[in-house]
Amino acid sequence: MIYACSGASDAGELADLTARVLSQRQLGEMSCLAGIGGRVKALLAKAEHADHIVVIDGCPLNCARRTLEQAGFPRVHSLELHRLGLRKGSCPPTEERLAVTVQAGVELLQGLGARTK
């Protein structure tokens, strides 16, 4: 399962776009983080049955990872965009930045044994 912070900043938008591209490439299934925070049973069950949980956070606050941890999912694999040099407020989502974040996501998923195309 892939979750993104999808926050209100440019970094959140980039995290969301990254998760969507990885899902479109069938490297994992993107799911609703708000449903996890809202304790929606069907979405919690989906996360509970996932082989791996990957979270993409746009900034160092790591809201997406913290949401999953608060919901009882402490073993998540994180992609933190700020560690790629992308800073909230100064990283509008361009094709070049998206290519960097998607590649980082592909590498993370490959390390988990996901089939990549």
C-alpha cells in the first residue's frame, strides 16, 4: 500500500503525485490516508493486510507516517522528499522533480521486492 501526505504545500502535492505515478505503474496500490486517520474499517483492513506500507511525506513533519503510526501501523517504509533536497515552499511540482521523486520511490519499492516495470 502507498500513502502520501497530500498536504497543502507544494511538497505535499509532489508527494501525492509521486504516489499516483507509482500506483499507475502498478508498483503498489495507493490508498486513502484520510480514511486511516478517520478509522474507516475497510481502509484499515486494507492496510492491515498489506505486504508492505510505503508512506511518502513532503516535509520533515512526517504527518503521513505519524498518521499511520497513530493508527497502529508502526512498520512503515518512508520516502521523505526533504531528504531528496526538496523543501516545502520552494519545490513546485515540475516534471523534473517528479522524475526524481518517482525514481526514489521505485528504488524504495525495489528494495522491498516489488516488481518494477
